[in-house]
Amino acid sequence: MLTEAFLLAAVALALAALGFAAGVRIGRRRRPGEGGVSGRDEVAGGASEAPARAARGGVPAPSVAPAAAAPPSAPAGVGVGGARPGDPGGRSPLSLQDRLRRAVADGELELVYEPILELASNRLVAFEASPRWRIRPEQILPIERFLPLAERMGLATELDDWALAAAAGQLRAWHDAGFPSLSVTLNVSASSFDDPDLARRVARLVAAHRLPAQAIELEVGERVAMRDPAAASGAFAALERRGVRLAIDDFGSAYSSLLYLRSFPIQTLKIDPSFVRGIVDEPADQEIAESLIRLAHALGITVVGEGVETDEQISSLRRHGCDRAQGYRISPPAPAAAATRLLQAGPWTPARDANA
């Protein structure tokens, strides 16, 4: 307990020196391709296998309540009223809300997988699965771009169910193909996290796909968990009782969460990319990352460094004792077929082309 208290104090002092005590957030850097246009993000959206897998998993296309009267801002590339630029005249354009409702049924949603590397062995041990919305053949939106709209429409929980079913179906296929220790992580929305039925929904899903409960890890953003720490502890405990692994995502974005880290029954802590970005040549970031890693290990928690983009960042994370890493240097999010090729290629090396 003394060691934990010392580490908590050390991390708190380091964060306070950077302004975290005043609530300053070091912003998460936009990943290459986020914004929904071509480029490396196109590699992450080339297949639309997930909707079919979700249907086989028994999860219907989302159905939602009528949209709010005041429509939210449309993502870039979607015209006024949700019309696609170039839609022929004489046809009533669908609203953006209607298009999102129909996205699953129309095959516009795709699930892509970002590999997570175990630094001690250079093996790919997990994938982070996330939805993308192909709103046009040449334009893909990452989940960050349309999740706020889904939340306002009451659609976020259905989207999470679709993603969970699709990811569980793909994970079952990977287990059957000779990768039985592989796991998948998914970031759940605030709406799902607030749903008292979440633990039962996840348990039913993993049972339907004959998966061990610990093969699915649910990620909760740090700021979502910190809205109401007492309620978050209860939600975490309910999921833990079902055997589901839990992770705090983007850790380091809220100073106050250090006080609650010991009470959350989590297995994984994902360090915010803003710290990983400076871990090579910024002494403050190095000190904070090392302190966070030591604190997590003292609590028996696995640590993942997010957003790695250089070999030097991977080496620094490894030197500071980080357990795992993910980011574009290892591989951008990829459709299931490309993710399978990454698995079949064996241990990852810096010389390996992530897009091969």
C-alpha cells in the first residue's frame, strides 16, 4: 500500500506540473486518415464482411426512435439535409439520421481491426475493433465522427451491439483457425456503459459464439468513467462478475482519475497517445509514462501504449516496461482479411510492411 501511495503521489505531482490539476487535457492527436477520406484509412475500410457476420450472430439492424427536431451538423462530404453531392434531381434526399439508421442494413458499416503488439515477444495478441461508416464509395468516417450523432439519436447502444456481435463472430473464426489465445477489445459508448443490462448482453453474446468471457475486453474512455466514479465502479464490478476484461482508454486525460484507479476492477490501462508522442525526447512525458506504468504494474494492471508511430517510441515503451503497444507503426486498422494475414505472418518486426 505504501508503494502504491508513493506512486500515486509521484504521478500526481508530475501531472500537476503539466497543468493537469487544473483540468488541462493534452489533446489526443488525430490519427492519419481520420476525417473520412482516402489514404491510409482506405486500407482500414476495404471489406464489408462485418454486417453479414453480425446478422449471423443474431443482432438485428438498429431501430431507433424518431430523430430530434434539430439535426446535428453533418460530417464533411454530406450535403445539406443529408444529401450526397451529385444526387440526381427529383429524388428526396435522405436525412443524415435516416442514413445512419439504414447504414447497417445497407452494408455501409464495416468493422476494422487494429493489432495490439506484446512488446516482450513481438507477437500480435489482440485487436482493437472499431466501426467505420462508408458514406460514399470513396469516403469513410471513423466512429469518432458519427458516434455523437448516434448518441443523440439513441442509436449508440444498437451500434455497440452490432460491433460486439461482428467482432465476436470474427474472433470465433480466428480461434477456429488456430489462434485460440487471441482477444478483441472494443470501446463502448457512454450509452452502453450506462445501461445496467450491458453485462448480461455481453455474457449472452460470448456464450452464443462459444468464447471465453475474457476473450472480449471492453474499453471505456477515461472521461466516461470519471463522470460518476461510484456508478462506474458498480458497472465495472458487474462486468467483472461475468468474467469480462475491462480497460480504461486514453488514460492520463483526467487528473482526478488517479484517485480512483485502485477502486476500478480493470485489467488494462491504455496510455493516452499524447504521452507516447513525447516519450522519446520529452523528459516530462518520459517521467509520467514510467510512473503510470509502475503504478499500473503495482496494481496488477496490463499497460498498453497507444498511438505509436515510430520505432523509437516502441523501443522507449519497451525500455520503460510497457507491456503492449498499438498504433500506425505496427499497423493501421485493417479489415478482417488483412488482419488475418498479419496474424499468419508471425511475430512482428520493424522491417515488416504493415500494409502487406
